[in-house]
Amino acid sequence: MISAERRAQVTWTGTLAQGTGRLRLASGAAPELPVTWASRTARSEGKTSPEELIAAAHSSCFAMGFSLGLTEAGTPPESLDVTAVVTFAETTGGFRVASSRLEVRGVVPGLDQAGFAAAAEAARDGCPVSQALRGNVEISVAATLDQAS
């Protein structure tokens, strides 16, 4: 049975509104990333946010799961281009991650649009990040099959 831990660490200085954070991925896969409240609520200006990091996790997890599902069904993809759009919203109970919209375009020989859309729905439901968000975050998927060139 596979089990893995991954780590990230943030150092925050100052107040919420005027402060700044420095995010480090233990893997070293990316340079230190700046994070601010404004990058969550207004403008990113070269800084990241927890929601952008959730979008990165969701899009990459979905792409891997979708590729696996298509391959296991005998229609391996030539390419998948996945975007996750995560919405951070103010509600009556405060701020929350409200939704994650997955958008995928792909080239998959031997599959039609209906089959591609059905496989995308299955990948959305099976993705471990989707499972972690389920019940708290609205998750949707829009799938568009492109023809091989």
C-alpha cells in the first residue's frame, strides 16, 4: 500500500491586510513563493494564494486520473489540457473556497465527445483532490474533445 506525505511551510509577517507570507515547498520543485491577502481577494501581482495552490493541485490530480481512466478504457490520450478555476468567496459565514471548475480539452483518438465527457465526469469523481473537496466545495467539469491534427 502506498502512503506519502508532502510538506509546505509558510512564514507570515504582519497583519492580515498588510502582511506578507513566504511559502516554501519542501520538494524544492518551485522557488519560494510570496503570498498575501490581496493575492486572495483583489490582485495577484506576482504573488500566489491558497486558492491558486488548490487549483494547481486539482488540475494536476484530475489530469493524472483522467489519463489513467482513458488509458485503462483502451483510449489513451494524446494530450489533455486542464485548467482549474477555484473561487474564493465571501459568504454570510465569512470567506470560503466556494467552487472548483475543471476545464479540460483533449485529443483522444477513438473517442467521441459523449465518451470524452463521460470519462471526464468519472475522473472528476475519482480524483483524490476532488474527494478531499467534496461536500464542501462545488466541483464541476467542462470537457471538450479536439480532433487529432
